[in-house]
Amino acid sequence: MVIYETITAILVFDLIYVMTGGGPGDATSMISWFAYAEIFKNLNLGHGVALAVIIALIILALILAYLRTIRYEEVTG
């Protein structure tokens, strides 16, 4: 559940888009919103894909850290 909620918190896009459209200025911008804006609004595909890969690597690192923590607790617990 922790892994799912972390991924959901990082990739929250739909609420920001529907409620604020990125907010006044960039007040409610998240990295997922910035990746969307780079690809579809600015038509800068290279930056958008690079951001998507960075997001994926961050999520992968967090998942691996959570799984390592869970496995460590099972061994010592």
C-alpha cells in the first residue's frame, strides 16, 4: 500500500489539471504536470521524455528502497 500511495502522490496529474490547470503561474506544478506541459504545450518532446524517464527512475528507486526495508524487517523481525 505504501508503494502504491507513493506512486500516486508523485504522479498526481489529473487533479491538478482539472482543478487549476497548473495554478496561477506555477504555484501548483508537479513534475508530472511539467512533463505534460513540455510535451504537449511546448512541443518539446526531448525534455518531456527525459522528465518521464527521470520520474520512472525515481519511482523505481523508491520501490526498491521500500522492498529492501520490508525484506530487512522480515529477516530481523
